[in-house]
Amino acid sequence: MTSTLPPPEAAGWKRARIAQRTLRTDRWWSGPAWTVLGLTAFLVYGLARALQQDHYWVADYHYLTPFYSPCLAGQCVEEAAVFGRLPWDFPWFLPFAVVSLPFLLLFRLTCYYYRKAYYRSFWQSPTACAVREPHGRYTGETRFPLVLQNLHRYFFYIAFGIALLNTYDALVALFHGHNGGFGIGVGNLVLLTNVVLLWCYTLSCHSCRHVIGGRLRSFSRSPARYRMWTAVSKMNTRHMLFAWVTLATLVLTDLYVALVASGTLTDLRLLN
Ligand code: FES
């Protein structure tokens, strides 16, 4: 059969020689659409909470929302600043959360999975397999600003440190029950679940996999690293799942702390 389409060079096409944007008849747009909704909702919530500058700390049980950890500003509640406060107040336009939230966002923004997700949904490059993208040229991650995605490994180190801080916060809260001793409330379970899942996301990162198993000539000479790399590689296959689950658990954890801190909700105590 002879094609009625002009030659690709004449039409300026460099890819598929079809007039339609795509021949796909399935709901290929639903994945990118859900991604836009999910990421936008998280960003709006995170920004609103960062700007609120309140209800981040439950004094009775030492619950600190992960969004505000570490709390270093001079205005932070003294007990919430487990690593001490800076000797000056943050100016009004700088949220307390500026210490960690931007790095956590950059860690996620440069994450290999999220890149795929938002390249498809926001950047439309490409929107989906076999769907023509609106861009005329494809330069990958070789030009500014996308070349900055290579900083991901450095954000991994920072996120690793922040995950350690969140873990410390969750463990310290266990020793602030009603009588100042060991105690468990729903809030403790929420904080602990959040850090366990955060570790799943952080350790399943591709950069973590490289840190553990990269630059080795022979695995047989480093059996401990091989075992760790194998474990991390298994987790890595679920990285997308952890990426979405932790987005939800971060919001739910922060929301729980905010509701208890504001007096809207009473923390149910299971022990002491
Ligand atoms: Fe997703 Fe590193 S690849 S966090």
C-alpha cells in the first residue's frame, strides 16, 4: 500500500509518520492526569502547612511533625527544638520548615521515578508511549535546567540525614507518655509508621543502590556490600510504590500532629 503522507523531512517530522497525535484508544491520559492531581495536591498542602507556622508540635507527647524537623528557628517552641535553637528569629517571610522541606522537595523532584512521572504529566515529554509530544526537539537531561537532575545523589545524602532526624523524633516521643515515661499513643504509631516508610523510600533510591554497590569490581570480595546491595535492589523494584505511599503518609502524619496540636483531636493513648 502506498502512503499518502508526505515524506517526514518535508513535513518536518522526526518521529512517527501519522497525522493523529496517537493511535492509542486506551485511557493513556489517566496516569499523567492522576500524577498531576497527586503532586499538585501535595505541593499545595506542603506549602500551606509550611506557611502556617503553627500546630507543628504536641507538647504533651512530644510529637513533632516531620515538616518542621529539625526546628531551629529562634521562634520554635523550646522543647520542639531538640537540637537547640538559633540565636535569632527567622524573618516573617521565612518558614521554620525552610531548614528541611526544600531539600526533601528537591530530593523528590530529582528522584528517578518522579522525573518519569512529571516528565509525562507536567512536561509532556513524552506524555505516554506512542503519544506524540508537543515539543519539537528532545535534548534529554543534557541542558539547563534538566542537567541539574544530576544533583540527585547529593540530595539523597541530605534526605538520609533528615530521615535519621525523623527517626530520632519518633523514638524520643515514645519516652514522653503521661507521666514522662514510656508511652504509646496513636500519634506514636503514626510517627513510627511514617519513618519506617520513609526509610523504605530513601533506601530504595537508585542513588542509595549505587552508593552501596557501585564502584566495585568484584562483589565476591565484598560479601557484606553485596548482601546490602541485594536487599536495596529488591526494595528498589518497589520504589514507585514507596514514592506515592510516603507522599500520603507524610501528609497524614503532619495532619494528625496538626489536629492534635490544635486541640481538634485527642490523641488516643494505648499505653500510659
Ligand atoms: Fe527516587 Fe532516588 S531515585 S529517591
